[in-house]
Amino acid sequence: MNVFHGGDGQYLEMTNGGTAVFVDVLTLAVSALAHEPWHFRFAALLTLQDQNVMGRGVVGFGLADLDWGDTPQERATAKDFLLRVLDLALSRHRWEELTYEPPRVEGYLRTYRAMVEGFDPASAKAGTGVLPGPQEAAMASCVRHRVLDALPFWQACVFCTAGD
């Protein structure tokens, strides 16, 4: 099982298939909204949740392990971005392009959004290295799928590695 942790012991546990869909719809949304360095770093973290590369049942991260920023303003801005990504995903942004119907992902997104909304970024553990650094930010785009890809980690997006 893949686990995404929130605060106060909250977590979202998903099957491999559920996680793949979760990452797919978040990738579509983050690719549309990213324009600041932290956004591209978070996009890179999403690329590292690609089970086709990382392995099945071994992905996930905790909100407390992210580098949300040094100041209250930076942390609030990063949290707002993540909430906007989740809201865009919940609006079914580009879901018509998926090669499958994502039946349970809306519930996963709502659960995760509630976890993010209730999380206080000031409680995060500094220096865990879970969020890729600025030099590892996902700045390149997959031309075929029009999403941010996994460079500099590997030369493919989550849809390419799935064989879509």
C-alpha cells in the first residue's frame, strides 16, 4: 500500500491502482498551475510517485516532511498552491484525456484536500529532503502529454511510463 501522511496521525492509504490515478490527476493539475520555484519542486515530488519507475506499493510522502518555506508567508503560499492544485483536480481538469475512468479518485482527492487544509506547515520537520531541491525541479514538459515530466530524474512523464 502507498501512504500519504497528513498531520495529527491522518493518512491516505491507496492501492497501487488508486495511487496511479491519484498521481495522474494531480500531475494534470500541477502542470497547469505551476509557475513558481516551489510549484515545480512539488511537481518533481509528484513525478517521484510514479510506480512504473519507483516500484509498486512503495510511494507516498508526509506533509510534515515537505519544505514549506522559511517564513509564514512562504508556507501559506505553498499551502495555497497545493490546495489550488487539489481543487483543479477535483474540477476534473483534463480527465477526458485519461484512457480510463477514475471512479474512486474524487474521494481520494477530497480526503487529501481535507488533510492539507487542516495541516499547519509551521509544524513541518525542516531538512528532511523529501521535496526535491530547486536544481531538481520539474521544469521540462512532455510534448506528447502536455504535463511536467520527471527530468532530471528520468526522461519521461507519468503517462509515458505507463505506456499511454
